Amino acid sequence: MSLFFERPDFGERAVLVHLKLNSETEPEDPREFEELVLSAGGDPVEFLTGSRSSPHAKYFVGTGKLEEIGSTVRRCDAELVIFNHNLSPSQERNLEAELKCRVLDRTGLILDIFAQRARTHEGKLQVELAQLQHLSSRLVRGWTHLDREKGGIGMRGPGETQLESDRRMVRERIQTIKKRLEKVRKQRDQNRRSRDKADIPTVSLVGYTNAGKSTLFNKLTQSDVFAADQLFATLDPTMRRLDVPEQGPVIFADTVGFISHLPHRLVDAFRATLEEAASATLLLHIVDAAAEDRAVNIERVGDVLKEIEANDLPTLMVYNKIDLLADAQPRIDRNAEGKPEAVWLSALTVDGLDLLLQAVIESLPGVMVHRHLKLQPNQGAFRAALYGQKAVLAEQVDEQGAINLEIKLAESDYLRLLKASGLKSDELVSL
């Protein structure tokens, strides 16, 4: 008989387990749990539910429920049991030994989805970091027969060395990844500083996972970001520059979807990505208007924004998927001062997309300058700079050689170009 339990190969047929715990103030959503499993590529063959006052210390579930899970695994020929809860390493180990199949908890499930979705080098590094941090507390599972608390004849040997070696390798790899991600963060900071110097605003799309952010992002920027009706379809951040009427260039950023009770290690691992949202000029909070738990999802996104210190940023609510609502029409909701608060649209049918751009223009800081100027021939550098900003709407040269321009650009850009050209506003002749 083996001294420790050999894990079977990963299987797709899964038994799902969700308990209602009296000790939980914010229970997990069973419907969202099933969507997560489907997004991971799992095949749920049975969904078992139950209730307890608090988790069982050894198995999380009680012995009666454990027997029910075991019989269901054998009857359905399942190869995997997934819990909609976070399990301790010892609970995972004990469950695997009893059920004779692999056991996965909620954090492990989300990590698996993230590993499938990562496409960029940075995304893969962030996933690996989160996985290693999750694994570091679970290394003992495969080496319990070698981990010795005490010495003695027959109790010493290579086992302790092997376990410590594994832990050391994991620690070293974690440090290596953190250093690489720190370089990524510095590069992002440098890119942000460059955008700040150029006064290019950033609009970040945030929201609950599967709210339609990537579909909306694609329609706005004519991009081809992967979009699908599944949780965490987008993992890596994507940024596109768009020339917005009356505003000029704007950077739009599509970010990873949020989810309830996002594990802290995932928030930490993806902090470099989430910083794109935390440093945005304006947040577009995308909401699935047709979702039954719409209000709860809004609150959950607010919790994550607070965790990454982005909850005080200017935010425009965007209620998407109105094509799934009866008699819903595209519109802009405004506050008492007339400023946009929310936009109702359908990214799929593009209804209301023009209203969103209008609301974004009104919500971004900065006043537009629309003027008619007369420039002298020796002020050609300023004229060239205006053309460089695509700010010239019309141009005429009069008989004296003076250049009559109609310009429109952000006031901050206008003042910056004046300074760069060595001019003052009162030196220019306004028509």
C-alpha cells in the first residue's frame, strides 16, 4: 500500500459542491460557480448542495455529505470534485484521500481559468505567480510521508531535504517572477508618464466579468479583442488609441473582469494590470443590464475598485445588453447639473454607441478651444504644431500673406503648443 495518495490525472467530468454556511456573511453565488466551471472547460455531471453552521475541520463537509459525494463520484464516473469554497491544504488532502479523485477549490478553479486565458508574457507571469503562491502552502500534500517533525532512528533521511528543496525552489521562482513583474510595472509607469506629458486621457473599461466589456471595446475602437459569452474571456489588458470628436486622442483600456470575492493573491498578482484602471482619467463601469443580480454585481465591482484604490475616480455607468430588455431604449441619464451619470446601450447591436461617445466627451476633464486666428508668416512653427495635433479645421491665406486658421483642440494642448512655440495668447490675433 502506498504511503501517500497518488493523484489521478486531471479529468473534465466534475461533481460540483456548494454549501450554505451560516457563518458566511456573503455566500458565494451557485449560478456563478457553475458558469466558472463551464468557462474552465469542465463538464458538470452533478451539483450537490447542503448547509452547515460552519465548515468541518477535516473535510469541510460533514461525514454524511462526504459519503454522498463519494457515491456520486462513483456513479457518475467523475474525475474531479470542485468546491465553491476555499479549502485549506489539509482539507484538500483529506478529501482527495477519501474520494480517490482530484479535489479543487474556488481559488484553484479561478487560477485554472486564468492560466487558460493568459496570452501575453506579462499575463502568463502573473498567472504563474498566483499559482505558485497558491501552491506554496500545499506542497506538503504530496510529501506528508517524508515531512518529519522529530528526528530518530528511521525518521531521518532525504524526505525533509526534498520538501525544503521544493519549497526553496518555489520561493526562488516567486522572487524571480516578482522582479520581472516589477520591470513591467516600471515600464507601465513610464508609458503612463509619457501619456500624461502628452495630456492624453485614459478611459478604462471595468466591470463584472461577462458584462460585455470586450464587445463594447471592439465596437468603440474597431479592434478584434477576443470576446465570448463566458467568464474571464479577457485576461490581458488591451489598449487602443481613438481620436474622439471635440476631444482629440483618447486611450481606451480593456481590463480583466471582476468577480465576487476575488482571492487576494489574484488581486496582488494582477496589480500591474489593475493599475491601468487605478490610474485612468475616467472609468466606464460596464454593467450587464439584463442580469438578475445587477445591483449585487455593481456592489462587487465597487469592492474591487476600493481594494485597488480606484473608487474615487470619475466614473460613468454604462448599462449594456439593453437588447435583452423589453422596451429599453438607448439614453443618457443626467444628474441635476446636467452631467452624464449613466448610458444605456447595446454593444452587440451598436445602439447607443454614439451616446456613449457623447457622454465620454462631456465627462473627460478639460475645456475645448474653438477659435479663429490670424497668424503672421513668421509664426509658421505654431501653425505646423497645430496641424500636428490635427487641430486645424480650415485655413485661408489673405492678400497680405497672413494665415487665417479655424482651430479646435483641448485647452491644455493649446496652452502647451503656445509655450513650446514661445508665444503668448495675447500675441495672437483672434478673428
